[in-house]
Amino acid sequence: QVQLVESGGGLVQPGGSLRLSCEASGFTLDYYDIGWFRQAPGKEREGVSCIGHSDHITSYADSVKGRFTISRDKVKNTMYLQMNSLKSDDTAIYYCASVPSRRQYCSLGGESYDDWGQGTQVTVSS
């Protein structure tokens, strides 16, 4: 059974940092694309970042580029989203999602992914 479990969300002040984790079970991250998505109340879901089956295959939304970094730990079978210089606009529920790798790039479109985690709330506020 494919399972993704996010953790690490919480309340952080503007300008602060937070690291989200996505622990995978039932499969190995090595041969999957993993995407991070977020959805704020009243807004459409936004693809934040993704990483392909190779570590050099990454993409970032313009809104987070330079502030967020996606990575994975093969030993722990866990993917991370390091979020720095957080803004109020980053407040959202963050989800990770997975799909078997098919291309030499990863997608920021949610329709490309098969399995989703339950989400973790990130709130950026003073």
C-alpha cells in the first residue's frame, strides 16, 4: 500500500524557516517523482516543487524559487521541503504526492500524481 505522510507543519513567524517531511511507505522514492503542493483557503491548489527519480531533476514555482529547497533522503525514504524566508502568503495546507517516474522532468501539475498525503498545515503569522 502506497502511503505518504507529511509532517513538520506548524506556526512560524514571517521570515522564519520550516522543514516539511514526507515519509513514504509501500514504495521507494528512488523511482518516483514527488511533488509538493499547497492550497490556501479560497485559492486553487498550487504546485510548489517537485523532484524526479534523479536528484538533479527538480522544479520550483516562481513564488518560492530561491526560498524553498526540495530534497530526499534515500536511507530514510523521506522527502523534504526546506522553507526559508517564509511569508504570510505561504500559509496553506501542504501536501506531498507521488507518481512513478515517466519522464526526464517532474511536473508541478497535480493531475500528474497518483497518491497523496493527508496534508500538513503551515501558518506564517506574527
